[in-house]
Amino acid sequence: RKKEKPNSGGTKSDSASDSQEIKIQQPSKNPAIPMQKLQDIQRAMELLSACQGPAKNIDEATKRKYQFWDTQPVPKLNEVITSHGAIEPDKDNVRLEPYSLPQGFMWDTLDLSNAEVLKELYTLLNENYVEDDDNMFRFDYSPEFLLWALRPPGWLPQWHCGVRVSSNKKLVGFISAIPANIRIYDSVKKMVEINFLCVHKKLRSKRVAPVLIREITRRVNLEGIFQAVYTAGVVLPKPVATCRYWHRSLNPRKLVEVKFSHLSRNMTLQRTMKLYRLPDATKTSGLRPMEQKDTKAVQELINTYLKQFNLAPVMDEEEVAHWFLPRDHIIDTYVVEGSSGILTDFLSFYTLPSTVMHHPVHKSLKAAYSFYNIHTETPLLDLMNDALIIAKLKGFDVFNALDLMENKTFLEKLKFGIGDGNLQYYLYNWRCPGMESEKVREKKRWIDLTVSHCSVQVLPMLPE
């Protein structure tokens, strides 16, 4: 079970609103308070309300004003959508000059083949990207992971967009795009996936994020692409789908010690460890690590299986090789080879550890994230149980999954606990009806993952 954080989710926001709700008497009833003073108090209350943090659900979001997103080609939160298609037509004339940054800052296209530049990006993300509300856990992206995530087939250097301080050249901002063919219902569009929007904590008030988004949009438009897909743990105009995180304990003792989890009522640590114990060996016959020779068969499995979903990528053989061939400490993929030599199923998960802050013993939490799990012969429950066993044998502490695709069929049965973090899926410059999480299988989700017992501050620099 996940630790329940007091006043988490909507309760936290509601209590904040209640504490700030002040009954102001009308001037006619209290002439001692001048009208100007009442107006000043009212403005102060509005400012306090605006500083409550990003909206975590639709109800909160509908009460917000979205100064930036109201200028962008995205649906309004209250919009009822029945049609499919672009919100704005493709542009014939795309701006050639970069957008202006606040004084004292400059653009820099990051050369990630340069080890020093890659280390700068690693440091920026690890110190400023995503951490939990209690400042207990922080993502620890490895440089090798970043190269895997940011340089798939078709990547362009100009889509690794950095912001530096002009005087000392310190990297203080970043946003990226990678190409992808995405099918939305019956339409397949060449898009980009926007990832790793990050602004240094000390610059969050400088309105750098809107300029980053406009600039990456301009650079993508220059390549003839006018749609994008992105995710966030906060609610913005307008999600096409919302998914929830679930967590499966693999190392209960450590998770309790670092306060990722807590012991349930009437449960001892020994009973908890027994509850989450897994077999020492996998069950599925023919299960083995994916090899280069499997790429074509895996591609066919993926693209055939994903036709049943409303939001999914369409991958070519080169993309499949990049995203799925095993890489130490990055991606694990196992295929099921039948007696005839035909591949019938596969499972995959990627590695994203978190630094444990302020703990005297444990410095890192090793988390596995469910990636793609496709079955045609092996029951999904058996396939995912094997994924848990493999992750446990490889030393992972926790296995995380979203409730998308068919995942709801195994989450509770395999003793996953529901988290309190949602992930919203968004489309830029594309309008379509919303969909349930079961109809979603979009690709790479390492930008917004909930890693702790509480809601993370996901993309806190994302503009409203």
C-alpha cells in the first residue's frame, strides 16, 4: 500500500481554499473600512488563490485562468469535442528568427555528443526537474538514459533547445522534441513528442517556459510538422486522456525505510515481505531477452496489437530496434518464442532510479517502469508476473505501471497499489474526442512519472 499523505490531492487544495476564504463585510455595513481597502484585500485574496500551485484535477482547472494556453491551438477545458482534425492549418510562412528571451539569457542548441554538454543537461534535470512534494525523492536520469530518450531515429540537433545565462553560459533551461508517427483514432500524423521541459528553480518567475514552448514549436514547424503530443501531471487545456499510476513493491523493507511506503494497519514488516514475495524463476516457457534478429517480429507484434487503441504510435523497424533492444540499466525487453520459433509475446520495462534525499543509509531507489507488454498466446497476467520476477532478480525496489491498455486486468491481482498521481495526455494543434485510459498506448513516459508515495511536482515550470 502507498503511504497516504495528509491533505493530498483535492483535499489539500480544498483546505487551502477554505483557509483563504475571508468574509468581507459590505461598506454600507462597516463604513470604517474604505472601499479602496476592501478592493486591496480582494486583490490579495485573488493573488493567494493563484499561488496555490498547478491544478491536479478538472474541477480545480476549470477555476483557473490559462494566460499562456489560451493563446495556443489547444481545446478549451469546457469544450465539447465531437470532431477530428487540426485546430489551425499548416503554416506556409514560419518565423525564421528565434523568439526573444528575457534580458541576460541566450539560446543554445545542445550538442549531446559532447560529454561536457551532456553532463550539464544531466545536472540541470537532476537538480531542477521532478521531485515529490516532501522533497524526499528526485529522479536520477543517467547520461546514457538521456541519449536513449533524446536521440531516437530521426532526431534533430536543433530540437535539443537550451537556454543559458549570457554572462557565465550556465545552462538554466531546456526543452526537447523527438519525431513520432502517432495514430489518433483513424488518423496517422507525423508529430513530435515534447519532453524534458525544465527551467532552473531560481528562474521560475521569469516566464522562460512559455518562450521555450514557443521556440520549440517554431523549430518543429520549420520541419513541416504542426502537431505534438505531450504529458503532464497537472491539468491544462485540454487532456485527451488521463491515466493513474500504480506501484508494485519488490523490496518492501527498503520502501518502508525510505518512507516510500508504510506498513498497513495490523501488518508487520515480516508479513508485508511475505505478502510481496515472488518466485525465484519465471514461469513462461520460451521467455528470453530480445535480440537484434527479433526486431522485425517485434515490430509486427506491436503494430498489429496497437490497432485496437485510439492513441498509439506506429513504429518502423529502426524505431523498434532503438526503443526495445536491451541496454544495461536503461531498457529490458524479453520475448516469448514458441516451439515453432515464432515470437508470440513480449514484455519490456525501463530503468529510472531516484535519489533518496536526506537518508542516512539508502541513497537510491531503483524503479522499473512498465513500457510495452504485448500478448497473443501467453496470458497477460502470467507475462506481467514474469516481468515482476525479472525486475526483482535484477535488484529493482519497485515496479510502476499506468492503468492504460489492458493493465487494469492485472494491477490488483498482482498486488499493485494505486498511487495518487495522474498523468494527463495532451495533443497540440489537434482536436478529437476524449478517450478512456484503456484506449491509450502512447510511447515514452519518463518525463512525468510519479516516483513517490505522494503527488510529484511535475513540470512545476509549465506555464498556465
